[in-house]
Amino acid sequence: MSILSRPYFHDEEAAFAHLEQVMWPTGTECPHCGVVGTGVKIPANIEKRVRNGLWKCGDCKKQFTVRVGSVFEASKVPLHKWLQAVYLMTSSKKGVSAHQMHCALEVTYKTAWFMAHRIREAMKDDTLAGFGTGGGVVEVDETFIGNDRSVKPKGEKKGRGYAHKHKVLSLVDRGTGRAKSMVVDDLKATTLLPILRENIAREATVYTDEAGQYRSLSDDFAGHDFTRHGAGEYVRGDVHTNTIEGYFSIFKLGMKGVYQHCGKKHLHRYVAEFEFRYNHRSANGVEDAERSVLALLGARGKRLTYQGPDSKASRAYH
């Protein structure tokens, strides 16, 4: 039986019960005063306009639902459709476009677009750091995505070079199998080194390619070695960046095949989406159902409001 046949994907009352179980494992948490376990359930009543999932705090007496204080707050979309959307985005290897979500959930394209960005916000993990702790190996590399219209390279033929593309710096910890990616303005050492120092443990060994911006890494970390891609060398014993290249291949397949066009304004959220699925993939012991729950937990304490896909700044995003 498919997981999508579970009641909470189709029934609103079951959807609230599921999200409450995930968000409130020790009892209701009042978003107004923070008290745990004193909430009193107010039964849903259509005639009296009492909505599903409504609670009243036993301390401050204010009403709330499990949506409050999360990316689901103030949304008119039924909660069971939100749960479907979260599952679709967390279980799809290369992502789900707003158009696909619009068709699957039977919501407008605008709504699907906004839902997808809220879910990406839930997937974002700002706590990742300490790569290579304990003397592990960290691979570092960069890739290029899309077209940065703010950059107009001089003397560069159309379709060549990378100055006009968005730059993404990524790290992969071989020991934990986790990745972290950041959108950066340029690939200068003065830009990248502070990021690497902040996220990689000093006792780590770092592997890169021969790019000049990485030449001084041995000054900051226990070890640094590199392969010479320009000379056709991609592996030398344990020295390689093949792990991170594998991560980039999934990222690029999704960005080119599913999302197709992405501007810099929202690129960091797409990066967070692919990072989330990579870090919580089956190879790391996380299956679809658990991955979906982890995204729901990430939805807490986050709100997202901005212009939709019809706005001038957002027309290119999918």
C-alpha cells in the first residue's frame, strides 16, 4: 500500500492529528506564551465556524492551532494538501516543479509556487558546521547554475565562460555523508576562505581540484591535497572530489530538467532543497516517510512572505 493512501493525506482532521503528533511529542505547545501541555481541544463545528485543530491554552487562554508559528500559518490551503506537497518534494530525487504540484494537488499555479518555496524554507538547515570534525576528509568544489543577468562579461563569446553564471560552493564530509552548499558572489580566495574556515574543522583534511583559490588551505587545516583536472588527473588514491561531483550531478539534473530557470533571488532555497534530500537520503539511513517528518519539523519557527510568480522579480522561477 502506498504511503500516499494514509488518512492524513486526504482527511483534514487526520492531517491535524498527524502534524500535532510530529510537532508536539510532549503535548500542546502554546505559540503565544510557550506553556506546554495545558491546551484544551475545541471540537470543530462548521455551523459555528470552529475550524479543525483549534486549541485553547490553559494558561493564557488564547486560541491556536499547530499551524501557528510555522510555514503553514495563514495559509488557506487545506493542511492535508500541505502534507501531500511536503511528501512529494521530499521523496522526489530531482524535485517537483510548481506546475507538477499545481496539477497533483489541484491548486492554482501561484499557490503551488508559494507552497514549494515555503517547503524549501522548512528544508533549510542553518546548523550544519564542523565538517571533518575528528580529522575527517572534506571535499570542496564549486559549480555554476543559470544566468546571472547582473553580470555582463566583456569580450566573452555568448555561451562560453562562467562569469555570467550563478556560483555555488559546496562541501561534502566523507565521514558523515552530509553536504552543505552556499550561493556565492564570486570564487575569489577572499570570498571562499572565510566560509571554509567557518564550516570546516581545523583538524580536517581538505581535497579540492587545482584551482588557485584553494592553494593556501594547508595554512588553515591539518591537510590539503588536490587533483589536477586540467592535466586529466581526477583520482590519486584517496585524493579526489568524486563524491561532491556526484552531488552536483543530481543538483544539476534537477535544476536543468525540473526547474529549468532560476534567478539568484531564490537560488539559495533551491540549494537548500537539494542539500536536504542529499543529507537525508536512503544511503544515510533515511527513507521517504522519515524524510517527510524531518521537513515538517523544519517548518517550525519559520514564516515566509514575498511576491508571487506574477511579480516582475519572480517570473523566471519555477
